[in-house]
Amino acid sequence: MLTRVLSVFEYFSALKLRNQKKNSFRKFFKSIFALLFMKVIRTIVALKNALKPYRLKSHNIGFVPTMGALHEGHLSLVRTSTRQNEVSVVSIFVNPNQFNNTNDLNNYPRDLDKDCRFLEQTGCDFIFAPDVKEMYPEEDFCQFEFGSLGTVMEGKHRPGHFNGVAQIVTKLFDIVNPDKTYFGQKDFQQLAIIRNLVKKYNYKINIVACPIIRESDGLAMSSRNLLLTKGHRAIAPIIYKTLLEGKEQMHKKSPQEIVSYIIESINSTSLLSVEYCQIVDPETLQPVSTINPVKPPIACIAVFAGKIRLIDNVEFIS
Ligand code: AMP
């Protein structure tokens, strides 16, 4: 029931298009269609074909790249896309090239059926869920250079990570050719890298940065939260809480003193271990020595909760 064969989908998709003469009808058919048919597309050719009619009609296409194991954080991006565009595509692909740790890749949560059910509520039009062979029919040797943006924080601690991100994102941009693409501020450095990529390669794509969605206890939503033990899950909200405490000190202490406070506080809980914490300029991502209220810096952190690595960030705005 959940995953239907593409040809059936494409037939009804064409039918749907013919039925979209009036805007009010369009919404109606769209919601009925979403409930009846899972719009899962597995191949690049099929996705391009499915998007063709929309492109011919100059409909705006919104695109949300994800690795699945979807949660409200992802859905907030998708909802923003469906509000802002006539057509929305969500990709679900666990990109092996951006993992620098095989265990992390093997253990990454995957549940396409559940993801599809989640997406039904968002009005998303197409779910692109290719397999690895489809995206990487042969080894990808493309090398991307992001200068100092790519060598700090995540770039330093996850060698090759942003190169893998750039490999998959450029492929996806070329396939979907969206007008707008949606990225979460949770991955703040990734957002900076994607902005740089879009500018450097002249993609005519608008990047929409979406706020971090948190659990009620403050923990930033993440697919990796599913992998936390009970004990680690219980203690993990300390990360955000401590970042906020650091922010409260921004008028009294230097960034370096605040960083030391954050690292010591989090490490004092024996279940958590800070990999890095830096207060950085939001554009250059280089550590700041003073806090400029006109250009508020961001405190970025990566923490190990057992074997699970969590990242978060808070803007130091008054
Ligand atoms: P991922 O599936 O982890 O690659 O994430 C796909 C997109 O969702 C990225 O742009 C992330 O930044 C974004 N995202 C992940 N978690 C959250 C969150 N808690 N709030 C907002 N966006 C998020």
C-alpha cells in the first residue's frame, strides 16, 4: 500500500495535472492524491519525467534533501517548501560518501515506509528515494574546495564529510533543478558550505534557511537521537541548556571564557564528552575574539553521547 509502482503513479500524476485547471480544485485533488498514492520515485529518469510537466508550466519547484529517519525538524522544512512552491520534492538518501565512519553509516536509522507516512501530512508531491547505485553508478572522484569554511569544526573532525555532501547535493540539484532549496540551521556549517557551493557554481537556486526544531526538553531534533540509550537521551538536553547559559554570559565574559565554561559544564556530566565548541563568525565560521552585537556570532558544538555524536548551535544575539 505504501510504495506504489512508479508507472501507476505517473499515470495518475498526468491525470492530476489535467485536473489542476482551477486552484481550489488543485489543492483538493492534491490532498486526495497524497492520501491514495505514495509518490515514491526511485530513478533519476523517472523523477526528471515526473517534474517535466510542472517545469513546462513554469511551476516553482521546492526541494528538501534529507537522509530520512524523518522527524519534525525535517517536516518543518518540507512544510515551508509546500507553502512557498507549487511542487515540492523531498529526497531520502543516506549518502555513504559523507560518512567518515563506517559504523555511523551502517547504524544510521532507515525506515522509508515510516518516512512516507510522515510526508503524507505535509503536501509534498514527490519523494525521491534512489539506491546507492542510482546515485553513484561509479566512484565519484569530484573534489570540492571550501577554503577555511571547510577546515574548521565539522570539516576538521569529519574529514571528507563536506566533500561527500557537495557530491550528493550537486547531483541532486542537477537532477531536480529546483527554484528553492531548504536547509536546516541545525547543520549551520553545512548551510554555509551549500551557500558557498551555490554561489561558486552559479546555481540559480534560492537557499531557504530554516530554524532548528527542538524536542520539548530543548534537545535539537536529530535522526541520531533514535540511537541514544535511555541514559544518554535523558542527559542530552544539557547540551542546549549549557549553550543558553553560555549565551547569558556574553556581555560579561570573553568568547574563549564562555567556550571553556560550556566545555567544562558538559564534560562534568560523565555521560557526555565535547568534541569541539567554538563561538564563530556566522559568515566566515572563524572563532571570534569579541562579540559583535551587529553581527551576532554562533556557538557551535559537537558532543559525544556514548557512541552517538550530536551537534547543536545557538546564535549569540541579545
Ligand atoms: P539530514 O537528514 O540530517 O541530512 O537533514 C536534512 C535536513 O534537515 C538538513 O538541512 C538539516 O539541517 C535539517 N534538519 C535536521 N534536523 C533539524 C532540526 N532539528 N531542525 C531543523 N532542521 C533540521
